[in-house]
Amino acid sequence: MEEFYNEYDVADPLSTNPEPFSFSYGEHVESCAGIDFAPFVERAESRARFYYDLLVSHSGSAKAPFTIVRRDWFAVPETLVVVIVYFRLDRLSKDR
């Protein structure tokens, strides 16, 4: 397994201000020592955008711009890089 993904929608369905949706991306590497996170963040954002487009296309909602709210990244010693991309699903959450 080279990559893995996970997503979380923990928004309160009754809230008028939905929480960001989180998309977690992980990738195995030979070593985390001295790792440059930039390429991993780019790949995570690309996968999150793809996932966002899938959600929108299956919801039938008008597509709002893909808006990243925050990014977190870290290494799990010794061989795993994790990037979490938080993005808005404002229009989709209203349709649920």
C-alpha cells in the first residue's frame, strides 16, 4: 500500500455554520528524516479536490468553489507522512 485516504464529516446537521470537512492523506516513505512536506501537501490537496468534486457531482448541488480552510501535516516515525486537508462543504451540508 503506497497511499491511503480517510474522510470525516463531523458537522452538526442542525448548525447553520457547518464545520469543515476533513480529508486525511497518508503516504509511506523510506524515511521521515529531513522530509520536505511540500510535495505531500500538494498530493493531499489534489486528492481532496478530486474527492470534493465527487461529492458535489453525486449530490446534485450547484458547485461552490473548492475552499481549503486549513492544512495539518506530520510524520509518524519512521515511515509515514500524514496530511489533513480541511475544506468547506457549505452547499452540500444544506442539502443533507
